[in-house]
Amino acid sequence: MLIRIIGTGAMGIGIAHVFAAAGHSVEVADLTVETAEAGVNRLAVQLDRQVEKGRLTEAEKSRLLGQIRVVSEDDDVSETDLLLEAVSETTALKRAIFEAYDTRCKGDCIFATNTSSLSITELAAGLSHAGRFLGMHFFNPPPVMKLVEVISGEETSAETVSEIAALCEQLGKTPVTCREAPGFIVNRLLIPMLNEACNLLEEQVAGRDDIDAAMKLGANHPMGPLALADLIGLDICLNIMETLFLETGDPKFRPSVLLRKMVRAGKLGRKTKRGFYDYG
């Protein structure tokens, strides 16, 4: 398959890694060619580390990188089989991308969004590819995490869901299918728990380390909720909570005041080296 991925941040370039490792031809694009090239360069550095640790050979690294090509957003997409966007969680931005590609891609091209919580139906509304449009939600980091949520909107055909579920298996992933709903499956369950951990910390019910230790040792979680929030990105956690609250109106999904303050202060977790923990 020929895959075009829009967005070369951590998720976009990680997804490109997954497809390339499975033997697919991958094109990556971003706002500028330079941004996309920087994303591929980051991937090359990550692969170099794997070679140093003996997890990958030089030949395997070269073969994988050879499957990925940087393109501009204006380059031809007439032969693209799957168009997947992995940009920031903004409905207007994602819709603008799909609208720009809608008339340029062939009729049987599948449009996929890596959104973690936004409406599939709203993103697909008015597109000629609405029946071939779905959510393909990878988890961070994509090369490591085995799960992919395959989410159908109101217009998504059953055939498209089946095609993408089969593709996920070919990628070595486990697909779970669900209908569109705020937060889908994982984030509907997970992010409110992380939000409640923020509330516990803000209310001084317990300290950071005790909250994380309690869930690791008492619930057998591999990572505490505050450390996990740092890994996901506090801005992403807040964005998902805001979506859950907006879509449902349920007060149980009200974002934590502490979480909002952390994001406003630029303390987003590992990616900024400061969150609930310091990573400097």
C-alpha cells in the first residue's frame, strides 16, 4: 500500500515507522518540507539507538528509512491508498486537511484520522470520502503499543472498517472496533482516572508519589496515573477531558483545575521536561 501521513510530530513519525517496518511505502508531509525532514531525522536518531543496543541491524535500519519519503502537501496523491492525518487535536485543522485532499485522492482511498477523542462524523461531514473515512487511533509510542482503535462514524462503511482492521493485523497490531463516542474506549476510561488523580493531588488527599505508588501496587498498573499523564502529555489529557465534558455535559468529566493550571504554565510532561515530575 501507498500511505500518505500528514503530520510528523511524535505520533505521525511513529506511525510512519510502523507502516514502513511492515513493508509499506510511506510518504510524510507537514506544513513545510523542512518540518517533515526534521521528523524523519528524529526517527533516524531513534533507530541509531536501537542499532547500538543490538535490537536492529544497520541493514534493517536502512531498509526501514528507505520506505519513507518526505513530500510536500502539494505533491501528487492520485495513487495514495490510505491518507492518515496525525496533527494536533483541532477539529478545524483536521477538517481543512481532509477537505484539501478530498478531490485529489482516488475514490477508493481510505481517509483516516488519528484523533484521540474528536467526532469522526464531524470530521467526515460533506466529504466525498465519508463512507471511506474512519478513526485509526494509535497509542504512544506507536512502534511499541500493540493496540489500534478503529472507530466508525455515521457514514463509515462496514467494508472500510474490515479493511483497516485487517491492515492493523498485518502491521502486527491488535485492532478493537467501536462506534463513535466521546473518548472512544481507552480514553473514555483512562483519562478521567488521570484527571481524578490530579484532583486528589490538588485536594492534598495524598502526595504525588503516594498516588502513583497506590495505583501501581494496589491496582497492578505498570505506571502511576500522574507519571502516565506526563508521558501522554498534560495538554493532550486536558484536551480529551474538555472534549468529554463538552460532548456529554456530565460533571464527572469536568477537567481538573490543577491540570488546567499545569498546561497554562507550559508544564506538559516529558515533552517539555516538566510536568508532575522533572525530566531535565
